[in-house]
Amino acid sequence: MVGRERQDQLLELLNSTPVVDGEIVDRLADPGEAKAWQRAHGGSGSAEERRHLARTRDVLQRVVRQEEHAQSLADLLTEVALRPDLSDQGVSWELEAPAQRRIAVEAVLTWAELQETMPGRLRSCANPDCRLFLIDRSKGNAARWCSMAVCGNRMKARRHYQRTRD
């Protein structure tokens, strides 16, 4: 089972294109910022690795938003294998992927496991002006916003304004 750290890493990758002052900002477009993120998550920080991450992020965002089918992720998994490793504790699986694509492949595998173990819990924010995503870990599966403090309050204020205006 993929741990919370991997889930959070996937969420960080998906949320690397926020809207700031009405404009979409690509956090992977800044080589310095991207390199720091890549290295913090076990990557090399290379430009090739960054290109794979950006491509994977873009496809995953469209898949999570249901703008594309999951099959569009297939190209991202070429030359990738999971190999069994047997020990007295049981079977574990070792990822074999080209080094420059490893973080991107891990993101796809984390998305796949979330789909299986927590279906519907990874989704985009309900605020149409927001590009961020959330993983709903609540018992009731009722989270709608990436942040209650930001998007939740904005959406509630809009609804209140509409009700009082109408």
C-alpha cells in the first residue's frame, strides 16, 4: 500500500500549476524551484526528469478531472516493470524504470493505487476558479475544496451573496 508520503508527493505534483492573481503559474517551469522539488523527492533534478514530470502531471491532471481516459497514461509507463523480491517476510515489488522517469512513474503508480484503495477520493477542487486537487481523507468523503480557509470560504461567500442578492 502506498503511504501518505507518496500520496502527498502526488498531490504536490498535481498542485504545481496553481492560479496566482488570476494567472496559471507552472512551478515546474522554474528550473531552480523544480530542481529543488525533484531532489527533495529523490530525483536527480535534471531537465529531462523535469520534462517527464511536467508531461506526467499534465496527463494526470486531465485524467483526474475526467477530461481524458486513464488509458492516456499508458505511454508514460513504457519500459517500466515491477519485479518480485521474495524474502521470509513475503513478496515485495521493486520498481524498474529509467532513472529520469522514476519520480513520474511513481506518481502514476500512486494515482493507480489511490484509484483502487480510495476510489473517488482524489479529485479537483470544487471551486471552478481553482486548479488545485485534494485527497479526501475524511470519514464521510465530503471534502469539496482544496482548502476550507481559501476556496471553501470563497464559495460559501459567493453562495451567501447570491442568496441575499436574489
